[in-house]
Amino acid sequence: MRATNTNVKGDVPNKVGIALGKSLKAHRHVKDKSQEALGFEAEVDRTYISQIERGVGNPSVLTLATLCHALGITLADLFASVDVSLEPDALQRRSNQAKPDAPKPPKSRLR
């Protein structure tokens, strides 16, 4: 029996992630590299490259720079075709709701 895939908050693709993934995939196809070959050269797992290309993965800038180096392109080349932006969404972002505790009286050293 196959388990159903439940989307966790981090697994929901957004417009920017999808556009970045399409750009990475296009550059990979131009260089005629498979996900496995790119992953080997960039020392990134093939499944993670797949997640990035689908807009599900959220790579760091360092990971993107490593992938770009393996493809022989710059980060600017990768982001050149990404022409979308996102407005802040209050439902996706957490507000800082930390409240300091009331000051505790100093502990006595005597028992």
C-alpha cells in the first residue's frame, strides 16, 4: 500500500521556487547533464536537485552557487529568468510572540 503524501508547510511550492527550479532545469538541459551527473559534480543528492527543480526544495545560496559552478554559470545567470516576487503573507510568516518571563527573585544560597 502506498502512503499518501501530506504536504508539510516547507513542502508547499511557491512562485519563486518554481521559477528558480525551471531555470535550473533549463540550464541543466542546455549543458546536457542528468540530475545524477549534476548531483555528483556539485556533491548534492539527486533527489534534492529534483526537489529544487519542482520548487519544493528550499536551497541555500551556497548550494545554488555550487550547482551553478557545476553547470558553468553564475548565480546571476540562474536568476536572470526568475521574474516573479512575492508579497508578504501574514498566514505563512510567524510573528514574534515571545514574551519575557516575569523576573524571578534571586535564589537564596542558604538551604
